[in-house]
Amino acid sequence: MAKLNDISWEAEEYIIKNHNTWWYIGLFTVGTALSVLAVFLQWWTFLVLIILSVVTILISTLKPPRKIKYTLDKIGLTEGKNLHKYENFKAFGILKEGSHFSAILIPKKRFSPSVKVYFPEGSGEAIVDNLGARLPMEEVKLDFLDKIVNFLRI
């Protein structure tokens, strides 16, 4: 096996989605409609959940993504200060969302979350080669929740 060099890059933690005025009007309209329904049915816990959800979505869409430093080395993927060891993953896949590329590490444990990291297109070949030397590559697709998040542009 050829000696692989460590690879480092910086990328934003998530893709910035553009939200126009109509998106915000839709968010508040749906939030208000669900709140009125909750008050009408006297579902107070649901009302609190709706209000917290709308506020959380609003804050998360207005907050700019952080730049995170990533490093692939012989032990695993370092994401900021977090190390994800290769031994915890069974495979990886590459996903293209619009003009953005991401590597997804698929965990061995059934209910563990996958790790998704974005990378610049120019670093893609080196990243795929480095991951491919340590993990098998599988085809990955957006799961149902990711499709909903993309549709809602959250």
C-alpha cells in the first residue's frame, strides 16, 4: 500500500440556503396556524413546541455557518477538535448537493449518526483516495429527513 499523506482543509459546517421574504412569511404563517390549532384544542405542550421550533429555525437560518478545519490522517477524521476513528465506520460515500461535495462516513453501530463533512472540489480526489485506502466506498443517497430539510431549505 502506498504511503498516504495527511490531508487538511477548511469548509463550512453546512450549506447556506437562501431564504427570501416569502420563505419567512411561510414559516410564520405555518407557525401561527399550528399555534391557533394548539390553543383551540388546548394542547399547551404542543403550543410551546411550535413556538420553540419556529424560534429555533429562525435563529439557525440567520446564524452563519462556522468554518471548521478537517484533517484526514492514519487514525481517522479530525473535525475541529473531534476525532472520528476509522474503526467506528464500515464505509464511506460521496454526495453531491448542487455544487457542493460531501463525504459521509457510515457508522458500524446501527443507531449511531453518520458523519458528513463538506470539502472543496479541488481536494476531492485526495480525500476519496485517502478514505478509500481505509474504508470501502458505498453509494449514498439523501435519507428521508435530509430530503425534507433540503425541501424546506432549513
